[in-house]
Amino acid sequence: MLTDKLILLVLPGQFAVCRMDSGREIPGWATDNSFFSVTRTPGELSVICPQDKVPSGIECEMSFRIIRVSGPLSLSLIGLIASISRVIANVGVSLLSISTYETDYILVKDKDLESALAALSREGWQVSVE
């Protein structure tokens, strides 16, 4: 069972999810942090970084918290995001997810963090705050 081995860690701080034009250069304020994610698609440049680094005038949603799945995880692991998403969705909380080579990250609004963590704990997930 997934909950038997994996620990969910809440990262400190609040984060923003920003949207910019797809042709824009990746801004330095986005990457000068211990945690950031940048994704470019034909339609947008999406940046996730600490919200206090985002300059005014940037389209973004603020006040996200990040839950990190302890890793490293195997890329063949099946159902991890689905399992976490199900639990969080059942308490009416929306999420964003980021997957990397070694682990997964779940973003929820700060106002929903307590509810999401309580639901995950009830389902047997071990949760820790960094």
C-alpha cells in the first residue's frame, strides 16, 4: 500500500502559480529560489515560485502551499497522484501537481491545507511539516 512507505512533507512558505506569454524569456526572479518550476508550452510560460519573488503586474494565483512526497520514487510507481488526488478531492479541495524524476509535489491553496492534510492523515498518510 502506498501510504505504508511514503511520507508527505509540507514545504515552508507560500507559492504563486504565474502565467506569461509563451515566447517570454524565463525571468530571473522565478529561478533564484530553492524551489521553482518552469514549464513552457505553445500557449504559455508557467512559473511556480515563492510568491514574495513575483513582481507586480504578473498574472498569477497566490497563496499555494506545497506538499512533497518523500522520494526518490520509482518512475514505474502506479497510482500515487491518483491516490492523493482522490483523498483531497473527496474533501472538496482542488490541487495542482508537479512530477519530477525523483518525486511528486502537490499544490493546494493555503486556506485548504489543513483540510487536505487532515483527510490524508485519516487515510493513513504520514504527514510532516518542514
